[in-house]
Amino acid sequence: MTYISVIDLLASDAIHQEFTVKGWVRSFRANQFMALNDGSTIKNIQCVVDFENMDEALLKRITTGAAVIVTGVLEESQGAGQRVEIKVKTVHIEGDADPEDVKRTILSPKRHTLEKLREQAHLRVRTNTFGAIMRLRSKLSFAVHQYFNEHGFYQAHTPIITGSDAEGAGEMFRVSALDLENPPKKEDGSIDYSQDFFGKETNLTVSGQLEAETYALGLGKVYTFGPTFRAENSNTSRHLAEFWMIEPEVAFNDLADNMDLAEDFIKYVIRYVLEHCQDDLEFLENRLVDEDKKKPQAERATMLLREKLEFVIANNFKRVSYTEAIAILRDSKPNKKKKFKYLIDEWGADLQSEHERYLVEKHFECPVILFDYPANIKAFYMRLNEDGKTVRAMDILFPGIGEIVGGSQREERLDVLKEKMAALDIPEEELWWYLDTRKFGTCVHSGFGLGFERLVLFATGMTNIRDVIPYPRFPGHAEF
Amino acid sequence: MTYISVIDLLASDAIHQEFTVKGWVRSFRANQFMALNDGSTIKNIQCVVDFENMDEALLKRITTGAAVIVTGVLEESQGAGQRVEIKVKTVHIEGDADPEDVKRTILSPKRHTLEKLREQAHLRVRTNTFGAIMRLRSKLSFAVHQYFNEHGFYQAHTPIITGSDAEGAGEMFRVSALDLENPPKKEDGSIDYSQDFFGKETNLTVSGQLEAETYALGLGKVYTFGPTFRAENSNTSRHLAEFWMIEPEVAFNDLADNMDLAEDFIKYVIRYVLEHCQDDLEFLENRLVDEDKKKPQAERATMLLREKLEFVIANNFKRVSYTEAIAILRDSKPNKKKKFKYLIDEWGADLQSEHERYLVEKHFECPVILFDYPANIKAFYMRLNEDGKTVRAMDILFPGIGEIVGGSQREERLDVLKEKMAALDIPEEELWWYLDTRKFGTCVHSGFGLGFERLVLFATGMTNIRDVIPYPRFPGHAEF
């Protein structure tokens, strides 16, 4: 490659040297100042065109959105706003962008709503906001892998298509290769899935946890990082039908170790983006400040984006048992004044989003780890406590996001696990392999699931989960 | 955590110090020598039990497969085969493994076939072979991310569920949330997918390329690394219905740049595992040597596993045009002697696996990059050459593996792209967003897809792709 990226060029000290740079025109002022961006950074390189000595037809084709190849000399910039600029020798138009066509798209240089940007998700990554979000998302994703690699974890690529629907984490999508218009039938008239691709009914996974457990009991420390699916008709700003989940699972970790791991992990990846995404974070922070100006004082953020991230790193997550949380909520103002939609009056109640937000945003004002939940509101595989009524579950709640992590110590005792499955009518034949792990060298082990997009939401300060994944899938939407 | 992993313990110099180590018993000889493994490495730590001073009931529970927590003092080992060992103070049995039950599983200490191991895929990761494979797979996966991160790429998480089936890379799985036993119907009796979750028919992706292209034209250099799917009834040792694919896509890269990238990338990740997986590679290499002893001389490998990997790093991949390859094949011995199943007699023939293997394994004896294929045997999005009959496609062929990479420079010209789509009856409405990228600042760009499991096959020396992914999906099999 004989050209240089904008990010490297902006950091270069090679004044008076010639460079070639390739990218897209963000703006072209006064027939002279071309702001060129190549996606490597949010910043543009200013390319100064000697318009008096350039072909006029060529000049006209330097328009917002056009792809160009610029060759010129790096010079110290006289103008404000940049240290260096390119004094252009030649411009080659690689691909035009007809201004009339551009006007009809979000590439046109004016303010577009996030809704509008979503409709043109194939172009939005060329905007400053979405370039910043997607670079940050990528760095955060890399930080996830690096954390686990440094800490002795192995990644387990657990299956996406699953023949088991026993986990019960939510509605599942069916996967089939049958001709659904005319499927083979059994004698009783029902579909004969034995003739389907896998010889049985299959679904898209809702979690790789059970398979990850089998791997943790061989490799010790493992994690998954892959897509998971929910066929739930949740038209909210926090839910996607397809999202990426991170699920570490560690042999010999108990619930306290699990909390330590989750907290250390989250702090590490946030520290990583603070260090590696300064320009994008600065842009996103300023964007939020602008957004806040339109809001009434009471609704404005109390911390700047980077302050918020620094705060998470600097402070211990508050660890609170479910039982303590219920006491706090029962005595809280919104409960006494009947402001909660679901009033808390006794132990055993499932916590709603309004309660989680109260605890995190009003009461503790920091990330909170809730643990030891009532057994009957949690999944079958969670370790039953000695009290016989709570399980070693934990949820991590984040300000503005709500639940970001859900995890538990797993029930390692074969007899207790079988009892819990029986009580929930989960057939042992379905999970024979899972039960096997409790027969052969079972041990204390724990893990959690972290919804990656919620982490990106938090780190970017965005508020709609559809804006932190390239092509969001939600009810009625599988475009692109 | 107050204990140490086996990998750290084996590297420790803290002789006479006390440690706690947690893992599974691999063997227990002479009531004295316990080989303990925790998955962190293929190597075991020898734990020497003072059986004369230990409770007999406890001793009996130290059996292959049991989970134990051992506390003891690190000492220099007197025995052959290890530098250090643990002189045991206490053993806690965390989870038993009944020898009678173990006997019925692949955990029993004898030789099991790979087929048998596949049937117990939930336990096979506890064997030396699969522990080695899966650790190596994980390190290779990390190397992929590290390569792209170091080289200025951003990861784009392209969608798994897709509403588009225009790419035509193969049979797709249908995804639906409808009640398939009783789906809503339209007036003409066909299924009314407008009532399905996404309001239309959806499938599992066969490639993230088209979406990755939209991102490359904003962020410059991107890659995907996610699961892809084929509903093809391929019951071979090289095909899976669900597999992980790596797809880099780079703006302003032409086909030569694309070849450079692929070669550099492959060499980097192989170098990474050579450096980071020495113990596992040594084990896998010895395993292959043992396997080879059962084979006739002519079928044995000419290089040891690590020699083969070093060879790939040290040598340039041979770049050969399709036209040259056809000439070589036409004049080859197996063609003249009619040993090929599909004889090559003229330009335009699609290359079969037998031809690829001949080129790579007999003629060139090194990795080969074939390029400039006939347009009519390649996909619509590949850049048409000036000759009007070939496209800027490239395939990388590896010895023993066959095609490991398929890529191309993409057709960046809107008019040519539209013509090719029309000729193949691909409706423009389906890919309006893809065409948009050619309207707004289109540019030369290129990318490729690399099947991750084929890379793992190559790096481990395994021969069946079902043995390099935790829970393989293929016709009739979606267990676990």
C-alpha cells in the first residue's frame, strides 16, 4: 500500500513530505478547503486545493460524499483547528456523489434525526456520530477478547442453532430447511421434523451458557462472545431480537468470585476505551452536551460522558442482597407515595425496571450488584442457598441502562439439579449431557451473561439500542 | 482467588512454597502419583500423595475424572518427565467420578475413536486431543482479532438474521416465529409472512460481505468474524451447516492488495499459534506421527505439523491465474491418463477439488492463490476485468484443506453491477442499499472470506471439520 491513513497522517511529523491519502469528502469550502475523512478516525485531514490552477470540471466534482485520492505535501497548518494539512498537488475523483442525489440522503450536511439515520443504516456509518459509535464498539469488542486472553480464558464458540429449548430464557426463533408451504406431515397431521435438516426441531440459541459450562469443566475458564436471539415482541429502546452476548464461565468460582470477575472485567473494558477512543469519546460527549441543552435542567446528565466512565472505574460496585434491596424499596419515598407502578410490599416480589432504576440512580447512585434472589423468580440452574429459598444469583444494574449483567453460581449437585428440573417439567432426556457434567467431577462453578450492546450504550451515552449495532433486528425490521 | 493455575504452577520457581490447585484427576498411579489437569494447559501437575498417612476412604475417591482441590508444597521432582511436583498436604474431593460410570464414557483411560468422542462432545474437551484443539482454536481466534486491531481494522457485527436472499451463496435456513403447524395464510393459500416477526421472510446469513462492504465504505477497513450457515446436505469432512467466517473488506484495495492482505493475515495468525501454543502443537504433532504409523508409507505426511506451519510462514504463496492453472491441468498426467473424474479440456471449466489438490499438493507443493476466474462461474459482485470475460476473483488453496479463502475485488461501477444483477434476475429493490454504495462515493474495494474452521483444521492437523468446533452442526446433528 502506497498511501497513508488519515489517523497516521494527522500524527505525522513528516512536514514537507509528499503523501497520498484516500477517502471521502466531508465538506469543501470556498473551492479551497477539502475536509477528507477515511474512517480511520473521526478527524478529517484538511486538503488545501490551489483552485486557480485546477481544472474547473474537476473542482466541481469535489462534493460532499465523493471518494477521492489526493496527493500532496504535508505542511503545518496556518488555520485554526488543525496542526497539519495537505497542500494538494493532484486530486483524482474515484467515485462521484451527485449533490442532487446526496440531498435526498442522510449524507447531506444538515441535522438528521436518529430515526432517519436508522432508515438509512447503510449510510449512517459515514456520519460523525455513527463512525464514532462503531469504532468505539469495535474497540470495546477487542477489549473483551484481550481481557479474557490476558486472564487465561479460552473462547468457546458455542452453537447458534440448538436442538434444545430447555433453558427457557425466552421465546425462540424456529430454524428450518423444510418447505414450509408444504411440509412433510406425520400421521397425526403435525409437521414431521424428523425430515428436517437436523432430523428434529431446532431453534436459534438464547444463551450459550449450558454448553459453556461443559467447556469450563474441561478448560477451566472459558467465555463465549456471539449472537443470541429472542423472539419477543419487545418494541423498546433496550431490546433487540438479535444481539451479541458475552458469557464467561469459570470452574471453581463461587458467587463472590463471579462478582469480582464481572466488576474487574467491566472496569477493564471501559478503561480500554477511555485510553483508545479519546477522539470518538470527546465527540460523543459533546454531542450529549448539545442534546442536553434541549432538555429541562432536571433531565440533564449530572456527569459528562467521560466523567461517568471514570466514575465507574474508580468506585466499587455496591453489593446488596435482594433482601436488603426489598427493605430499601419498601421504605422508599416512591413506594410510600405509591409512585411505583408495582408497589413493593413483601419479600419475593420480582424487581421491575422502575425499582432497579430507583436503587441505582436515586439510592446508591453507582453501579449495584444485587444477589441472593428468591429461587422461584430465577432459572433452574442456579445454586440453591442453605436457606432453601434463595439462589446464588446476581444481577448488575447500571445507571441509565438497568440490568447489564445477569449471572449466578451454578447448581453443581446432581440431586438438587434433578429436583429443580422435575419441578419445572424439564425432561432429563433433553439435558442428559448437562446432567453428565454433574456426574463426572462436578464442582462449584459460576458465570454470567453480559449484553454487549448494553455495554456499548453505556460507553457511548446513546439511549436507543438500535443505534449501537450496525443493522438492528426488532419486530418488523430485518432490513439490509 | 487464592489458588494457582497449573500452567502458572509449572512455570513457578517458588520451591518449598505452599499452593492450592484445583482441577480434575487424569490418572492416579500406585496410590501415590496423581496427575492433575485444570484445562489451562495440556500438561498435568504431578501431585504426590503420602498414602500411608491418608484416610483410605478418601484415597479411594481419587479416581480418573474426579474434581479435586489439592493443597501442598511445590518441590523439585525426582521423577522423570517433570521439573516440579506438589507434595500433597490435603486433598478435598470436590466432585466424584464413579469409576463404573466413567468406564461407559470417553473419560475412561483408553483409546477412543474420533467418532465416539463426537458422540460425547460434552466430555471430549476433557481429553488431551480436544483440550489441545480447543485451546489452539481460541488462541487462533484471538490472533485474528489482534491482527485486525493492530492493522487499523474495525470489527463490524453484521446481521445473522437477514431479509435478503440475493447473494446466492447457497441454500439458506429459514427463520420464523410463526406457529408453523398452523401459520397465517394469504388468500392464495400461501403463508402470510407479513405476520411473521420481522414482517417478511427471513433466513440465516450465508455471508456478511454485502453489509461489510457498506461499512468499509465508511470506516475504511473492516472485518467480520461471526457464524454463517449453509442448509446444504453436504455430509463431508470439510463442510458444516454452521461455521465461523472471517470477512475483511477494505476500501481502496485492489485484487493485488487483497492477496497481500490475505497472505499476510494467514501468516500472522499461524505465527501466533506457533509462538503461543507450543505444548498443544507438540502434542498434536506427536498424535499425527502416531496416526501416520498406521498408514502405508505413501500416505504419510512429508512434514511434521510444525514444519508444515513454518513452511507456510517462510514461503510466498504461489500466485497463478486461472488461465495458467487450466494450462497446467490440461497438460497434467492425471488429465492425460484420464485419472481425474472431471477431465479438463477447455478454458471455462469450474475447478473441482481434485484439480485444486493436484495444483497445490503435486504441482506447486505450497499454498496457491488462483485469480482472474471466468466471470460466469463466480458471483455477481466481482469486478469484471477489461477482457470482459474474467473477474478479479481469487481463491487461496491450502495443502490438505483445499479452498481456505475466497475473495475478490468488488464491482464498484454502478452500471456494470446493475447489468450483472439483471442478467442473474436479482431484483434491484432487494439490494437498493447495496447499489446506493455505488452511487455515493463508490471506490475500488476488495475483501475475502476465510472459513475459520478450515484454518483450525490446518493448524491442528485434524482431518474432520467436525472435530475442530465444540458442537458441530451437520445433516441430522444438532445435539447438545
